Amino acid sequence: MLSLSLHWLPGCAGDASQGATVELSALGDFDASPVTAEAFSASEGGRELTFPPLTQAVEARLDTGTGQWLGIAERGSRGVELPLWPVGTACPLFSPDAASPYPDAAQGEALGWSADQHALLIAGELSAGTSSAQAVSVDLRTGEASQVPGGMLQGRAYATITPFGTDLLVAGGLDTQATHDLTKAPPLDSALVYDIANGRFDNAHPIALSRRRAQHAALLLPSGETLLVGGVNIAGEALVPLEAISPVDGTVRSTPLATPAVGRIDPVALTLDDGRILIGSGTDSNGKPMGLLEWLTPDASSAYFTPAQLPPRFDRAFVAMPGGGALAVGGCEDRAPNAGEDCSACERGCPPSGGYDAWWITPEGVPEQLPDLPVGAPHPELVPAENGAPWLWSAGARSWLRFDPWQARFVPVAPDLAPGPDAGMPAPVAIDPGAFVWLSSDGQHTTLDGFRHGTRERFAFDLLPLLGGVPPSGSFPDSPAWHLAPDRSPLGANAEVRFDPAQGLVLDGDYATALLTDTSYAPLRLEMTLVGGSPPRVRLGSREVGGADCPWPAAAPDTLVLIRNGATLQLQRGNKTETCIVGVDRVTVALAGGGSARHSVIRNLSVRRSVP
């Protein structure tokens, strides 16, 4: 039996459960069947479920007649704690009250999230007359929020928050207890561990960093260490050296780590879909915007590519894309205004003369310019999202857009979303591929807002064959290849990925690749119809089959079947089978053009999580 508890998030229109029936779906390494579905009255709040023992996550859908609700949660030690979110609208997950006014309308708060522990932390700020050592913890399974007793040992603004073993790490930042003057507040050379289980900071054991650092970026390495990138030192200079902090014993190391080509203040550092690290954006020690892009190996020990260059922009935003690429958008130019020109939206510099730009950076490190954005984006924020379609918030235009990877452009969206983050607020945090949260201000207090736009995640199953008909409601109108995303090919590679309604998915060229988004698989049965060209290559994680390695059988039938069961892989075509041995790790799935011409046309793609 599996224990399930439903939760109505505070601020999200209250409890709408009276008389409504919630429909549940079990997710895991199995296919949908009658035993993976269950329905009961939402007013019960929870129950013991008779789902399969291997259930890893539960999806919930609810229609009250006046509104729709949905939720997704993975199984934990206490069963499944499943919050219900309103469909198509954002809502405040946490708002301070008069008795506990933190966080107030300030800048410099840090926002971080532990997916394993379902804990979100808001910490620090830069606000004269208030204690910048405060913090708020939010449990996004239940919506419970509370100020952290005792706060932090030191007030800090523009710190970073990252997962740190089973806890969270608040690293660096400006010492706002020394002074509330941003231009004079010195960077800190310490980090604090937030103990999620006990709801407190370990103020008795601060971690000493190798140097003072603030306005930096931070990300998680495969080792579990937190990597600190760039930032400003006590002399106001942009930092070059990296440092990594271990959650095992709190040790800090600067070697063996790569030495970036340049120092950056307020950089962006991303873990790409293939594990590599991309560093971009930021300003130099003189406050000039930077356009240089750098790639590091997944462990940050060395450079991966020769750096590439984008036009320098202030506040350029980045987001990782499926397959190892990235998007970069927006920002203002470092120039003085022309006669009569209004540059007030930018705060720094002026709008770019050629329009706010967008770039798709290929996995091979080649930036390709896309059509300019349909709105101004002087302070953009990019948020990762399901189906390879990230969201874009333009603080200057007060507008939300979403990226359509098949048309390679941003399109306006019209959900009833609350205002996004103001300039200077931390970037929104994606708590899973279908939901994100952010801080917004009403001029008096800062509110934690959230929006769930879908429930697709690693155990999701596709109810209908892909490439086989009309896309589901809510998808991009010109994107029938729902749940697939095209990879961007390098310029000059003569590769194309497109969906042709008369044919199917066209993979034309050596680099032509389409990825099944957001999901991973253990057992796997993939079936498709070959319409033209050669059978495609199939990438299972880093392993490629169906090409020179483990080729498809040479046979006439156009139905292709791939079966992965444990370490054994079978490629079937007609009555012929090719067998090879692969790893047993969970894998992602991608399709690439096949044969010597690297040309494949397929349709009726279906993916199953069980092997008959």
C-alpha cells in the first residue's frame, strides 16, 4: 500500500475540494493500465493506494466545475505528499504577514531549492533598517512556510543557495551587517549550512571560503560539491578562480579546477543537459558587460571548448536546452543614449539598436542567432520547462513568453500569471520540469509566487503515439511532434530537423537529432514506422545504437522495434533481431539521422516503459 496526502497550497484559491473527484495516475517503470489509475473524493485529503509496488510518482488531476487543478510528486519516505496547483494561473505560495514581515521589498535575497528534500529557502537581503540575517523555509509539498529560528550568523546579500548533501548551502554574499550601503558592503569569506531536518542554520560551524566572494554564481558538481563561479572580491574586482565546497566534511578546494579565461561579476553558470558547464554573461571589474562564453568539463577540472563570443549585453539570460545546447536572450547595450532616446528601462546602457536578440547555442559550442524577441527584454529571466520550451520573463516589458523549439522563436503566452521577478531579484527556480517559483514585490513585501504549467517528469508516460496525429490541447499549434524537441545543428552542418505533416519526423544530416524530453528509462520498448531513408540512430544516454555500433537488421519491413531489458538490447526488424549489450543505468532517448546519407523519416513513434 502507498500512502498519499493531498495538500491545497496556501494562497492558491483555498480548498476547492468539496464534491470534487481527484483522478490519480501511478508513474514508474511500467505502462499505464487499469491498476495504475484510481479516483476518490478530494475532500478525503488522502488515503492508502493500491498502486503497483514499483510506483515512483503520482500525478493528480481535479476538475471542480469552476476550475482545474493538477499536481505531481515523487514517492518519499512518508509516501507521496502531493500539492494541488490551479491550472493556467499563478498564485502566491508564501506572503509575509504584519507579525513576520520578512522578506520585505528589497533586493539581494537568495533563493535556493533542494529537490530531494522538497525544501526551498529564501535568505538574506539588502535593506536598511532590517535584519539581513533572516531566512524563510518553505516546504513545497505542503505549502508550510516559517521563518528560520535564529536566522543566519551574519547578514548577507547577493549570496547563493545550492543543495549540499541533505541540506542547503548559503555561500558568500555582501556583509550587510557591516553596512547597508551596497557600494561599501564587503564580500564575506564564509558559507553557512542550513540543516533542513532541524530547520536551522549551523551557525556554530561556518565554512571558511578560500576568498571573499559575492555576486557570484553557484552550481552542483557530480561529486555533490558546490562550485562557486566568478563574483566580486573586497577590492571590487571580478574574481577568476573557482572553488568547490564538499558536503562530506566542509572542505574547500581550488584545485584541480579549471582557470576561467576571464573574471565576471554577476555571471551565469549552467549545468547543461549533457553534464558540461556553461559560463556566460556578467560584467568585468569596470562594469562593462561581457559576451564571452566558456565551457568546462562536468567536474569543472578543465576547459571543454575554445570560448565563443556573443555581443556584450547587460543582464543577458541563459537556460540549458535538451541535448547539451543553451538559449541566451536579451540585455542592454553598453552605450550612451542617442539624442531624444529613452533608455530608462535599461538602468545600465540602452536598448540594443538591432532589437533584443536571442541565440541558440549548439552542443558543439556554436551560437546561432534567432529572430529578435517580440518584446523588449532589458532584464530577462529564462526558466527551464518541459518539452524543451523554456519560459521567458521580461522585467522591462512585464511580459511572459515561451520558446517554441520547432519554430525556433519565442511566442507570447496568456496564462493569468502574477508579475515576474523585478530587476535585481534572484532568478526563478524550476522545482521540476512542469513548475517554477519566483520572488515578486508589491512595493512593501516580497512574495513567493508559483506556477505549474504541466506534470511531465522523468517517469511520465506518453498516452498516445508520438508523431501520429493532432497534438494535445495546450501544445504549440505548429508542433505536432509533442514531447520531442529538435537539437540545434551547428551553422554550416547541412542538417535539418522538422516535422512534415505529410511525412513525419524528418532527420536530415549527420547532426540532425530530436530528443524525447524530460524523461528517463530503465526497461524500454520503442517502436516506429520508417517512412523514408535509413533507420535512425538511437541514442540511449551516451550510447548510440542503430548505426555502425549495433546496427539495425537489414530487412524489408518498415516497422522498427528497440527493446531494452537490463543490459540486453534488441533491435528488431521483421523476423530479424540484432542483439548487443548496453549498460543498466537509466537513460534518456534521442533519435538521429541514419545510414550513410544520415537521412531518416519516421512517424508513429511510441515509447513503452515495460517489456512484454
